[in-house]
Amino acid sequence: MTDPDEITDLVFRPRPSEDVVLSIPVDALASIREIAAERDMPPEALLRFYIGQGLRQDIARRFSERSVD
């Protein structure tokens, strides 16, 4: 087992990306900006977080449904 006090380095590995244009309702974008400011992060990072979280949930659900068959 690892030592809980041990310091580990978090390493980010850049992945290829592509720009996407997305229309978001003005009030939803205002809410995203408010929440991003509360979390001290740019709105773009919060959007990437939300997309990644939802994508991981959908992939996990798809995998679990496939495993049952």
C-alpha cells in the first residue's frame, strides 16, 4: 500500500485536439461564467470538465450495458 503522505506528481499528456464552434444560450453562458469564477477557472476549462464528465458517464453506461448482454 502507498504512503498517504507521499507526494506524487500529476503529469498531463497533451492529446490532439480540434476547435469546435458551439452556440450556447446567453443565460446558460452567464451561469457557466459565474460558476467558473467561483471555482477560479476559465469558462472554457469548466466546459471541458462538464463535457468530459458526461462523456465518461455515457461510456461507462455503454460498457456496463454491453457487459450484461
